[in-house]
Amino acid sequence: MRKASTPARRLSQGEQRALASFIAGRLPAGQLNDELCRAREVALAQAEARQAPAALGAPALNAA
């Protein structure tokens, strides 16, 4: 029986940068996890900042 595949998560720009630096030999393995965590935190903060104005939305027009 095959396992249901899970969709791959897209990497943020910061995560891509950290992995590219690691592969190129500019980032030691011991620092990779820290850089990936930092990049994820930045990406989450940016996503929340984009969603905050959308959550507020335009004022509702209530006809009386």
C-alpha cells in the first residue's frame, strides 16, 4: 500500500539563501539550523504583517 504523499513546502528566500551558502561551503553545518530557523521566523513575521491589514479589511457599510 502506498503512503499518501504530502505536498512539499516552499522554501522562503532566506531559507534558500542559507541552503545555498551551506552547499557552497560558506556556511558551516553547525550554523545551518540557526540560519534556517532565523529565516523561518522572518518569513512568518512577514506573512503575519501581510495578513494583518487584510484581517482588518475595509470598514463595513451598514445601511440603516
